[in-house]
Amino acid sequence: MANISGINHVALQVKNAAQTAEFYRQYCGMHVIHSRQEGELHVQWIRHPNQTDGFMLVLIESLGEPAEDSGNMNHIGFYVENRGDVDEIATLAKTNGVLMEGPVYAGPIVGYYCMILDPDGNLVEFSCEQAQA
């Protein structure tokens, strides 16, 4: 079985990442720990300062018109030890017909990952080599 370190993040599609981050700052005491623009996406990572285990919310804002097939990017992210763990999960998911994407390396921020579907159609990401905030 793959070596899963823990839940790393929950990603939410939002209308305005800065506005949503401000909401979580005002009501929950969370702060932006990483912000970037990737093409048509604005991404902000937010975390409560007392959160010592690395868990964060990832806010994803589409800056352009979403493509018809862009789908829902909301997901739960699990961090695993290495690429072998990602590959193992992806192979099992492919066998079971639930592999949605990957495994693929998407650079030093996103890392090496795969996306699968749970029984209710929710996306679950397994990644390693992802930037840790």
C-alpha cells in the first residue's frame, strides 16, 4: 500500500481568490502563504497560523472564461512519500476505472501527482515533490 503522509490541502474553486482569502482572514484568522498566477488561474494558499501540520486551503480562481470541458477543480489533496506511491495509486485507480489524470509532473509547485474519483465523483489528488508551505 502507498505511503500516505496525510491530508495536505482542500482545493476550492472560487470567484475571487483575494476576496475569499480576505473572508477567511477576517472570520477565521487565516493568512495567504503563497500566491501565483498560472495562465488563466490565480491560486492562493491560505493557512491558519496555528496550523502546524501543513494543512491549507487552496483557492483557485479562473481569470478567463472557463472552457466547456474544464470541469470542477475542487479536490482533497493527500501528500505521499514518493513517485512510486503516486504511480501505485494511479495504477490501481486505472484498473478500477477511476483515474482522472496523471501521473504527471507539473513543476516544483504542483509536483508529481495523479487525480482519481471517489465513489461520489469527488476528485482526490495524490502528490509528492509538491512545494510545502
